[in-house]
Amino acid sequence: EATGKSGYDHFMLKEIHEQPRALRQCLQGRVDELGGRVSLDLDLDVERVQFVACGTSYHAALYGAALFRAAGVPAQAFFAHEYAVATPPIEDDLVVGVSQSGETADTLSALREARGRGARTLAVTNVVGSTMARECDDALYIRSGPEIGVAASKTFSAQLAALNLLALHTVGAGDDDRREVIAALRDLPGDVQALLDDTDAEAVAREYVDSDGFFFIGRDKSHPVALEGALKLKEISYAHAEGFPAGELKHGTLALVTEDTPVFAVVTGDGEAARKTIGNVKEVEARGAPVVAVTDGESDVARYADHVLEVPETHARTAAVLANIQLQLVAYHVANELGRSIDKPRNLAKSVTVE
Ligand code: G6P
């Protein structure tokens, strides 16, 4: 097993470091930068989209739905287990199952429900020949290579990249500049490597390992990153953590914010989302909470932060991937400090094949 880990202490840390390669594999042969084109082996006419997924893949689905909406296409992400029993109306929707394993029972069940109601279905998965890939009308493979750690890491990044390809291929970039998005995707593996080579995540983890709880906030494309940051920390460290769309924290959970609950604020770019999230950062700072800003430095969020985890400057879409990797590393190092069973957390399974 030690050789399988290539010198890393855990599979998860190895897989975190495999992300530049996983992303390169995902993009390989699918992006023609000169022509500004994305070519996938999919022939889809997309009017509306419903995503179904669970766990980490649900966070990728939230991000994917945002990309389609940005291109003017109605799109929504659903928890697969909810969708299966309370199926929303389907009107010419493409129903996309996002699943690393392609075997999650809840997601399979939602897709079967959608198919039964006449929807066209697409599996976005890592596993060729998985049940989901076989049962859906089409499959888009994220090509991450096998992931051993129960908590998803490299597959989440590749899901975000693949969903960008899917949106560009079927509905375009919307208000974003297509060439800029494609250039950012091309640069993403190198940007991830630069982040991995120079990160303060371990120091931040050591500083806050004994906290009472952890909060993660972000807006728009940083919202799924906040949710995923919290989930990762819970899964492998067993610390109490919650992620929110940044504006929601003040509507209740602010009551739990103290000087012993660090707040991780994901703030990239300097647009309206960043500005408003900085407003929320000030609210928690005023309650004495330590603030860790995950940022590309384009806004002045660092002024209100106790620590900064930097991400290379890039497009808002790819910034989400990079910010999430800083949070993967924080979760890993907190769990490692606590001596947790990182690759096989208690009570969890890599793939849940019961509903
Ligand atoms: C399990 C795993 C999670 C994963 C979820 C969905 O609960 O522990 O890490 O995100 O299943 O898995 P999938 O294979 O469908 O992405």
C-alpha cells in the first residue's frame, strides 16, 4: 500500500497532488484553443437542464447549473434522493447525473425516474462502464484516474472542468468571454501546480485545529466551494463545519459565530459577489471570529482577514477549482493533526449503493 501512495502519507494527499494531471487528462483533446472550440463526443440540443447528484458531486452539480444559467439556459441542481421521490416537472430537460463512481443508488434512482418520464439523460462520471454510464443515453467521462481516498478530491476538480466543457460545448459561455474561459482552463493544471508548490494551508490548519466549529462562506461560484470546503473537513476531521452562501450566515447561524469559530471566506475577483461577501466578512469579524480569506488578491478582503490562502489569478470559473484545493489542503492537515483515519473515515463509504 505504501508504494501505491508514491511516498505520500495518505492516498488523499497523493490524489490532491495528482490534480494537475487529472485536469490535463480531462481537457486533453477536447479543447482547441486556437479555434476557441470545445469538442466533445456528444450531440445534444440543450433547452433546459436538471442536475441530480449527492455529496461532493452535488456541489459540482450546483456549479454546473450556474454555468448553464449564465448562458441563459434554465438549470437547477437537485439532491438525487429528493428528486427520486419528489420529481420536479420535466419539460424538454436534459437530466444530468453527476457521480464520481457512477454507482450511487440515489443518483441512479433519480435518473431512472427521469428516464421513465421521457427525459434524455447524461452521466458525468469518472468510471467507464459504470451502471450510470450504461443506463444513461450519453456519458461524459471526467478522466481523473482511480480515486482511492473515500473523500473526493481530484474528482471534484475534474468534475468542475468537465462541466465547463459541457456548457461550452452545448450552450456556450454566456456573458463570459469564451476564449478567456478556454485559456483559463488551459492554464488551470499549471495554476494548480503553482498553488500546491506554495500554500500556507498547513499553517492555517495547525492554527485552528482545536476550534469549536468552522464556517465557510462564498457567493455565486464560490458558494459550492464553501459547501465543499465544509463537507471535506467534516468527512475527514470529524470537526463540526458548515458551508453557506455568504449572505445566509446572518440569517441565523451568526448566533454561533465566536472567536473560537474560524470563518473561511472564499472571495475571488473584485465584482459584486466579492464586494458583498466582504460585507459578510466584516459582520463575522465584528463578532470576533478569526477570518481566513481564500482569495486571488483582486479585492481588499485581506484587510479584514487574519490569514490569507492565495490562489493564482484566473477566470472566476477556474478560481473556484483553485480555491477549493486550498480548502482540501486545510481539511487534510486538520485531519492529519488530529490523527484521523483520512483515507477511510468512520461511517463513510466511497460509493453508497443503497438508497
Ligand atoms: C458517498 C461518498 C462521497 C460522495 C458521494 C457521491 O457519500 O462518501 O464522497 O461524494 O457518495 O458519490 P458519487 O460516486 O455519486 O460521486
